[in-house]
Amino acid sequence: MATGLVIHISSGDDKHTEVLTDERIRIGSCDDCELHLRMSDLPKRPDGDGLVLELARSNGSYRVASFDSSLELILNGQRLQTNVEIRDGDEVKIQPSNLALQFFPIRSLPAVVPSASREAHVAPFIEQAALESAATARRDDAKVFLREFTRELVREIKPSTKLVTLAIALALVGGVLYIGFSMFQEMQRTRRLIAEQAAQLQGARDQATRTNQQLTDLGRSNKQIRDSLSLAVKLRSDYGSGVCLIAGSFYFVEAGTGRPLRYSEAQMNESGGTVQSSGDPQTLTPEGKGAIAEYEFVGSGFYVGDGFVVTNRHIAQPWRADDRAQSLGSSVRGQPRLKKLNAYFPDYPQPIGLKFKLAAQRDDLAVCSLETKEIPAQFPVLPLEGDEKAVEVGKTVVMMGYPSGPDRLLALLDDAEARDIQQRYGGSLDSLLGYLAQNRRIQPLTTQGNITDLDVRRIAYDARTAEGGSGAPLFGPSGKVIGVNFAIFTENQASNFAVPIRYGLALLERAGWTAPAENDGKEAEAAASQQNAHPALLVPQ
């Protein structure tokens, strides 16, 4: 028989429980409902008195008396019907809201409820014994006997015995106190010793740490010294095959017609000899059948990946710095034309054509691309330094290039072999370099020095070089390229100049170069404008 209902109400995360024992239980938002629901939890209704559901107790159980038919009430997954008995665990959902009611009927209590307060039961013989014990005088007699016995015993003991006993007791107490104090003192001393040993141990550890740090610093310093001494050898082995000798030629054409400019035809005297011209520069002309004025040049460059080669502007556009072309007079206004531009790599038998891509306006830098479908795998990609702090005065640098061009390469051979090669191929720069490439004679010169001075747009260093070293890479102590060699100081052959590589990075980006994986950290693009240099001090190589 149900005497009440336990109702669990849940609306989203809001949950609580009500216990009702009324005969009729009205559930809704009305004021007289036994279970009051918030109107915000109920679906909106156009009318109604606020009653959602009414339950009535009948025949010992609660049944559905009535409900709001305008609401969609679901009992255990089915639409709610009147006169349905509410059973244990039934759930009524009010659609479309999240409000749900779960019912648990309370069954009736037993007819007989035992009383909570009952008197303690004591056995009669225990109670009788307690009364007799309280009424007798035996307990007091025992106390008196013990007291008198103790007094007599004390009177019978001699004073000397008492003194001895007292002395023994005092000695025992004193001994215990002495032992305790001694142990306390020993513990204090032991603690001090432990603290001193701990301090000594910590000092030894600190000293060992400092010694290890000194050894580490010394080892690092020794490694830097070893690396600096062997830096040139290591870089030559790792990146020498990526430094190329650049050779080519150019000529001039007449503006407007495009006819090539030629040397004037030699004039003959009556005896058949050549008439010597005055000291004036030889005149070029588009007329006649004289030889076309063609100027050969050499320089250096290096491979940076993605098919790109970095060199100097005066190598990719050699007429800007060629003294021979500048000294020649011309009766017409000529325009320069690049006839050929080739790159000769070490241990590679064939020259590879270069295509001019882009040149800086201010800095002596240019970017070219290799005219080949497939880049040989033997060409290493030279890493470019992106950290400006890596360039400091006094740091070790390595220059790798081709100063003096083919002359230095021939000087490395035996005199007889060099003379033979010069006689057979010396008439043409292309033939000479082609022979040297076929015989694996193209090898860069590697020199080592230090940075002597720094400027915003220049690096001064003392690693030796010469004409033909223009465009050569300048490596820093990290093994990455920090600059591009472009000039020497005329008053001191040991003072050379390089353009910081950060300007080359900016130029490469503008040319469409994609940095290799190891060069992810690139510098911001630098502005490129006309270089401001004193012509009497700096000479392009």
C-alpha cells in the first residue's frame, strides 16, 4: 500500500527530489500545486490554469487522475493515459522540454512499531550483591589494615637503611639524569659534526661543479681552436665542389642597328709593314671587316641550391668593371652584349651555361641560374648564414675561389706540362678551361684569415685573394657563408672586402629562390640601392 510518493525532478543539469504524502498530488506551475514547477521549464501554452498532471491515491496506489492534454506527456516512452497506475521507477517526460519526473511509491509501515526506549534489565542476584556490598564494613577494615601495616613497616626500618635507600634512589635518579644529559650532549655534537660534514661535502660538490665547468669551457675553447685551425680543410672537403669558376666574354653593338663593333682594319705602308697607331685608345667601329671586339673575363661563384648561383654584379655584367673595355674609344655609341657565361665546377668535366637572373643596384651582387635540366648530385649546397651576430671582428673566416683564374691552375702543374697546355690551348680561354675541366684540374683556392673590420654593407678580412676571386664565398666560423668577396684594398693586398650575405638572401628571394631545409631561418629582405664606394680605394677582382 502506497502512503506517499518520492518524485525526482530533472531539467538539464538541475535535479532535486520531493517527498509527498497527500491523497491528491497536483503538479504544475499553479500556486495551489503540491509540486510547483517553474514556468520557464514548461513549454509555452496559449491558455490553461498551470496544472500539468494530477495524481490521486486509490486502492492503495497512485493513479493518473487528469493532465493537460495540450502538452505532450510521455510515460515510459508512450503517451500518457488517465487512470494509469504509477509504479516504482515510472518516468513522465514533458515534451519538447527537458523536464522529466520519476516516481517511486512509498509503501506503508508495519502495523506494530517497537518502542525505541526500553529500560535496562538487571539480573536479581547482581542487584542483591550490589546492595550487600554497599551495606557491609569489610572494605573499610581492609583499608585500615593496609594503612597500619605500612606505618609499622616504616618504623621498623633503621635510619641508616633509609639513608642508604635514599642515597641509592638519588644516585639512580642522578645517574639517569647524567646519562640523559650525556646522550643529549653527544647527540648535539653528532649533529654538529654531521652539519660540518654536510657543509664540507657541499663545498666539495660546488668545487667539483666549478672544476667540471672549467674543464668544459677549456674543452670548448680547445675545440674552437682546433676547429679554427682545421676550418679551411673541413670546408674545402665539404663545399669545395660547390664553388665554380665563371668564365665568359662580351662585346659591344651599335645602338639602333645592333651591328657589332669591330677593331679598325690595320693600315699598311708602302713597304708592307703595319702602320703603328698613336697612344690614343684603339677606335671601335661597326664598319669594315676588322675583328669583332670581344672581351674575355673570369671570376668565381657558388651554388646555393634550387639551381641558383651567386656571384658579383661585375662578373654577371663584366663591362661595368673591365678596364680594357673602358680604355677603348669608340666612334659610335655602343651597347654591351653578353656573348657567353659558363660555370666550371670541380671534378665535373663539362661547363654549364649560366643565365643572368637579377643584380642588385647598390651592392655588387648578382644571381644566375644553371642552364641544365638536372643539377648534378655532386654539387653541394652552400649554407647561408642568417644570424647577423655570427659576424664579429676577430672571428675566423675562410675564402674559397679562383683568384688569378686559369693562371693559378696552370701554376699548380709541372712547368713542362703547363707550357705544353699553354701552347696547345692558350689561344682560347674556352679551350683552355675545357681541357682543365676534362682533366679534373678545376680546383678552388682556399685561404684562411680573420675579420678585421665591419661596416653595415661590408666585411673587411685578411684572407688573401687576387683578381679572379670576385664572387667567391666567404665562410664564417660556423661553416656557413657570411659574405661574397667583391674587392681588394689597393694599398694593402691583405685587406679584402665582401658584401654581407644577408643582401644576397634578399636578392635570391626576389629571384624566386627557395631556401633548402637547413636555411629555414632567413633574414628579412634588405633594401638594394646603388653602392657608395670610393673608386680609388676599392678595385673589383
